[in-house]
Amino acid sequence: MGLLSLLRKLRSNPQDELRILLLGLDNAGKTTLLKVLASEDISHITPTQGFNIKSVASNGFKLNVWDIGGQRRIRPFWRNYFENTDVLIYVIDSADRKRFEETSLELSELLEEEKLVNVPLLVFANKQDLLNAATSSEITDGLALHTIRDRSWQIQGCSAYTKEGVTDGLEWVSKTVKSTKK
Amino acid sequence: MGCLFSNPDTSTDILEPPKPQYSCKINKNDYILDKLKDQTIFRVPGTVDGQQFIIQNCENCTIYIFDHTGQVQIDDCKHCRIFVGPVHGSIFIRDSENCNLATICQQFRARDCHEVNIFLSCASQPIIESSHHIRFGCLTYFYEKLGEHYATAGISPYNNNWSNIHDFTPVPDSKNYSLMDDSETVFKHIPAPTDPSCSHLNISDSQDQTITPFSYGELYREHNVERCFVVLFHEANYDVCARELIKMLRPLKIVLVQSKCYTINELSADRIFNNRSYNTLVTKDFVSQNSTDAVQQLDKFYNFASMQMFS
């Protein structure tokens, strides 16, 4: 399932626009994921210096996905993109165990942001194809996701590279948006 | 289970895609070098075979990975010399100092490093963050199978952006990185392995044998000298032709500033060459007719190439 089929599923929604924000540390695989969602080639991806955006529109309904660079230096700019976010997708490099603490800290700061209150959270435990990848359940414990009580959330193991798990994540997004945005 | 006070009907659970089944058992520790001191380690072709590789907490080690990998992390290393063959994804070096690294990758990233020399063949724009005294040079390297490993990792030796660095934390009036010219060689910083079990790899860093052509990149981009734009159209022996051309130019003191390997559609061909006859081309080679044309064509081609890189 790509963005177009997500759009089709959501079209019965009364709103005319849906905004998805893709965040996560640098090297998590946000841009690769964005390109997979847009069914684009993923063989020549460069580190993101600013942001990338993909939009799909059909019958007056529009879906925008924002992918913002994740370097430590530019994380303070994430907040410029919080306004009117309908779904937050947080991407983790499951094979980068050295930075689990750093990614956990950034996520907990995001969840305290006023502008993101109640915004549903999908955590993509990306790079499951790599040898050293932690499982979704290890990451759930490590990030203390079970303590999240103010929003719907889901963790989905995936590999943007092999495309496994990506569709399941989007299914959850479409289900969640439909039930919370009426 | 997650708690969903706002929406108790939807359940949250943890979903994992099935783990791939390997025919033979893989020992993760074969792909992690941790806490080594004063050692020389090498991996010959076929032993890593596209897996992720991690090098961490090593001191005064010499490490050679003569194979292709999926993703590489180098963390907390000091005084190490490291060669890593083609990386399909990113190579990320962090919290390391006084190291020498030579590598081929789709993405190069460095954070919290200092005093590091990097010989690079990188398909995208290399980036650094919170680092200083980083020196970049163009990789020149050969070992048996390197050409194959380039192809398996999905990287073209002609798309090397080794000198076009993006610094996320620039400092005013100074630079966190500098560029090395060809007076610095890989072997000067990372000598070839002496172990006899590597001798069949015929390892070399010479410009005559390298798989990655030596290019001057940003060292020459702004030089106000005569320039020429040469296009080899895709055919079975384009690689042989390109190598032969580069070899012929060297004794003539004509330097290669940059090479690129891209698919060009008709619209782009029209724009770059300013000449419709090349739209149907595809088998002819192209050389600028005069230097004014060359400058314009180069600008257009670089614009096109960077759009390809960032699209």
C-alpha cells in the first residue's frame, strides 16, 4: 500500500487535507520510507539537509507527508512543522543500538509538545533486515512506549529497504485517522 | 498492550515481520569488532556478503573489509586505520579521533569526530556534524572483486562526490574540514595488508589500477582554466572507453575534475547539449566544440546532476 491507496481509503473523511509528519534521528531511514510510500526509486538517496515533502491529491482530498532532516543541529527546527499534524510517524534505526537512548529522549520530548497533544503516534522500527536489529518488542521496552497514555500509538517493525511491514503501518494509520477524526 | 483512553475500541499491539531464515547459522559477533587493541583484522571477499558491520571501541587497530556491506557503524575508535569495501547504504563514523578511513558508500556521515582522514568514493553528498580537522581525499583503490562489489552495492565508481561536503555545524571564518590532493595516498595512511592470505587480492592504490577514477572535484571546480565536457553514451564497452580515456589524459596533464553516470532523457539531452540531434543519439560520443560552449554545457550538466542527486 502506498500513499495513493491510503488516500483512497481515507477519502470518505470529512476533512479535505491530512498531514503526516515523519521524524526521527539522522540515518533512521525517513527519506527512504517517504520514497517507498510514494513508490519511488530508493537506490540514490542523499542525507536530507532541510526537508522533503510528498503530496498526493484525489477528488479534492489531499495527503501531505513531511520528512524533516534529523541531525542534532537541525532538530530544534522540527517544531516549525508541528502545526496541524494529524499523524506523527517516528522512525528508528533498529540496528543502531548506540543511539537508542538518544532517540528515546527525542521522542519523549516530542510527546510533551503542546502542538502534538493527542496526535496518534506510529513508531516504525526500521531496518529489521539488518543483522544487529533489535526487535519491536525490545524497542517498545527500551523506549518505554507502554507509558504513553495520552494518544493512540503503535509500533511496527519494518524494512523500508525490503518494504516489509510498511503497508501494515499505513493500515494502522488509515484505521486510526478514521476513528479519531470524525 | 498500549493504553488508548481516547479510543478504547482500537487495540494497540506489537507487530513484527517474520525474521528472514538463513540457510546456515550466522554468528552476529563475526560482524562486530569490539574493544580491540593493537590488532590487524581483515575480512576477505565473501565473508561479510552484504551484512551490517560494526566497529567500536577499538584502539590502534588496522581493519580491512574487502567485501560489500549493507550498513556500517564506526564508533568510539582511536588511532585506527580502516578500509571498508562498498557499503550499499550508509557508513556512519561517530565519536572517533586520530583515525584514517578509506571507503566506498552510498552515504557518508560523520558526527563528533576530529583528526580523521577520509579517502572516499561516495555516491551522495558526504555530511559532517560537530566535527573538526576532518580531511577528505579521493579514494583510489583496487582489489580483486572490488568492481563486482561496487555493482552489488548498487554504486557507480563514476559517481563520486568525495569533495562536495555539507557541514551541518559550520564555524565562522574557518572550516571544519579540508580537501587533500593526490600528494596524499591511501597507502600512506592505511598501508596494504602484509598477511599472505591477502596477497591473491592484488591490492593497489595506484591511479593506473584504481577502480574509482581519481577526480579533483571541488579542488578544481572554481579554477579558471580551460574546460571540456565529454559524454560517453551508454553502450556495452562504455566502462572500458572511459578508463582508456582517463588513462590517455593523465600524461597530457589534463585532469579529470568530475565524472557522472546518469540516465538522461530526451528533454534533458536537449537542454544540456543545446542541440536536438543528440536526442536520438545514444551511441555517439560528445565533446564540446569550444570552451564557451563547454562552460555552459558543464553548468547545465551539473545542475542536472545535482537535481538527480537530490530528487
